Amino acid sequence: MTERYLGVLGVAEALGVSRHAVHKWRTRYPAGSEHAFPEPDVEVDETPGWRADRLEEIRRWRAGLPGRGSGGGRPTAARQEYLKAAMACGLDRDEARRALATFAAEFPEMTEPELCAWLVEKFRR
């Protein structure tokens, strides 16, 4: 039976990023660094491959990436939509951020975009 692995393109598609982003992460966060990108399970002709069941590990790794710049970078589209929905329901920006952080701690298996989409849906009800 043939074993199937996700290459850089498969990981990129699963995370909703470009293949270039995955290559960049592997270069910026090599093995032995403080926040090393998860090592591949196999390499064939210098092409990495990861078992599909490791996607959650890679998602958690990505969620732990440091923010960009001193302000943490521009909010993602998912976070912007969440903040807009939260403020429409009466929360101020700080309250909305604290609520998101609380839910993120409560549901560590969810990525921030998943959590934001779930909360926006709750606000709409």
C-alpha cells in the first residue's frame, strides 16, 4: 500500500496560504531555532512531506508565530470582521480583544480565523 504525504503545496492549501509562505517559514524557522517549523516525516529528492495527521500540529505552530512589528501587525481579515461584529453588538475594541483571547485559551484546537468566524456567526444570531 502506498503511503500518502502532504508536500509544501498540500500544507499551504490546507492552511490557506501560498506555497511560498510555507517555504519562507521553513527557511526562517529551521530545526533548532526557538520556534522551529515542524520537521517533515519524509524527504524524497530533497522534497519534504508531512503525514496528513500532523496538520493540526502545523496549525498550532502557525498560531504561535510572533506578531509583525511592535503592534503585532495588521489584523487579519477574520479578526477585522470579528471586531466589527463585536462592536456592532456593543463591545468596545479592548473588550472584544479580551473576549477573543479568552475564547482562544478555552478552545486551543481552533485557529484564530476559525474562532473569529464562529464568534461572528454567534453575534449574528
